[in-house]
Amino acid sequence: MSKTTSPTPTAVIFDLGKVLLDFDYGIVARRLAAHSGRDAEQIRGLLDQSPLLHRFESGRMTNDEFFREVSALTGYTGVFEEFADIFGDIFAPIAPMIDLHAQLRARGVPTFIFSNTNDLAIRHIRANFPFFANFTGYIYSHEARAMKPDARIYEVIEQRTQRTGAALLYVDDRKENVDAGAARGWRVVHHETPEQTIAAVRAAGLL
Ligand SMILES: [Mg+2]
């Protein structure tokens, strides 16, 4: 290995949303709108990237508190189980990235999910996407009670993986999140397309 080549990372950290699964809060907004008096765009604004979702995903609200607050804000009249089904059903697989993950596992590379998320989404994903069972570990914002790019949740990754710095290869579609990883010396891939990310993983020596 030449002096200019970085050592091969020994674990890969995957963001979930827009990396392995696409998502669209427009779907849940339209379905909740059908059960309430509100306009779908208004409901989407209450959910997508909202302070309410931030509280839920940073572990400061229970599922029931979130359900009650969304119901109160939107006029939604359904029961919790129906709400949970609607709220979770916003994901679509990104096949080439799921295949990339399978290739890494087949080569024995430890892989971790690192996601700003919530319990309703994770329950739905676990029940509907078999690939999701095949990671070495899972670090979720609602359990860590901190959200990317807060340094505290990156420290959780380092504890759980028993790795730091360039031993970690981290893939995320949000620039502020990868920047926070790069600031700790992690090797990072700012995910824009599967083709570019697969090439970057190969360049890191993992494929
Ligand atoms: Mg993402």
C-alpha cells in the first residue's frame, strides 16, 4: 500500500432515509387528509422536517403523545393502530443500495444503521423490508435522545462500533451529517446517487 492510500475502513455506517429507503411525507399527508378536515399540504408542513417531528425523533415524545398531538393539529379522527399504519407506510426501497449492503455483508463487513427516526417508522420498516434485519447494529435518534448532526449521537456510534476515525466509512445524503462525521476523522460519502456511492465504497477497498 502506498503512503498516500488510506487504510481500508473496517465498518460501514449507513444513513437510512434517502440512502437505503426513499420516503415521501406527501403520502401520509394525503391519507391523513382523507380522514380529517385539513388540506394535505398543511398536514405535510406539520410533519416533514417540522419541530413536532424533531421532538418525536429526538425521543422527547412517546408514540401516543405524537399520535394525540398530530390528531389535535390535523383533526384526524382515526384510532392509533390505523394512524401507525398510515404514518409508517411512506417508504420505498432503493434497490442498488440494498444490494450494496448485501454485498458488504457477504464479504463479512460489519454494517450499522444510523438514523434520525422514530419508533413508528422503525416498526413499519422492520415488518416490511427483510434486508433491514441484516445489519450488525442500529443507532436511532429516538433511542439516543440526540439527532444528527449533534456530536453526542456520533459518540454513540463510536462506542457501539468500538471504532473511531478512518476505521468508519459513513454514507449519508445530508451534507451537515457527513460534515459532522468528517470532523471526527471518519471517512465519509455524501450520498447523491447509488452509482457514485458504490464507486466510493469500492475506492475505499471494501468491494
Ligand atoms: Mg437521509
